[in-house]
Amino acid sequence: MTQIDDSRLEGVRLALRLAQPSDAAYIYGLRIDPSYNRYLSKVTGTVQDQEDWLRRYKERENSGSEYYYVIERQADAQPCGLVRLYDFEADHFRWGSWILDQHKPAKAALESAFLIYVQGFERLGLQKSLFDVRKDNERTLAFHSRFGAVETGRNDLDVFFEYTRAQFDADKANHLEVLQKN
């Protein structure tokens, strides 16, 4: 893992870089595309509304209360997804708004989740991650279970998970080994 600066985190094939207002068209396009937004909150408005939202978001980023990342391929800086970290508390964070598009490389889900945990646990020093997944999102539910997240509850819409830094530390070498294989 190479850490360039606070605005970028590089992995094996992917990097997370902080979203900018200039990413509005890409983000808006993903958020309104039915093949990607099925399990996300609905978006209305225009590209300009997304750009305005990103400008307001930058204030939250500057205060350390939220980080919105564009996931991109390292080889050519092609955007291939999005993810957001938020609701930081004394010992934990939440993450979501996770989308990977058709430009993603092999193992993109594993690597982007890995990078999220590097950011939350190693860079921010938090001890656990909390997140929810729509009950009918079977592929993502299976992914998180394989990754080692523990289900903590359910409601009519979502399944709630927790993943700890201790679990990440125990799993990290294995995840890296998988990511580094061709």
C-alpha cells in the first residue's frame, strides 16, 4: 500500500481519491443509472444539483465529518465507482453509497472494501465499521459475509453489519495475498 497524501489512497489495482465538484457528471450518471442505483437512495435533480451538493460536501470533508471517494483504476485513472465514509463517532464509522461500474477491474469489490478499511482503521484510527445492506441485495450480503462482517440485526429493509479493526488486522495479509495474485 502506498499512501500518496490524505486525498488519495492507493492499493494494488485501485485508488480512492476524494470526490471533487468536477466529478458531478460521473457521480450523477451512476446515481441515476438503474443498473447501479437499485439498492441506493433515490436521486433527483440535475448534474448541476450534484455539483452543488459536492461543493457543500467539501465543507463536511474539510471538517472531517464525511469522505466521499471516487474509486479509480490506478493504471489509467479511469473512474470505476464511488464510496462514502460518514457518521464518525469515538470508535467507529459508517460507509455506504458503494457503487462499482462496468469499468472496474477484477477483484474491485474486495480491493475497494479493503481500502475503505485501511482508511477507517489505519488512517483514521477507528475500531469498527458499521453499515447496512438492503435485504434483497444478495450479492452484496454474500460479499460482506465472506469478508468477515458480522450481522448485528435486521429490519424490513436492511441487514446491519459490523466489521472490527481486530478482524481486519487478522484478515489483512490474506486479503492482500488475494489482491496481489493475477
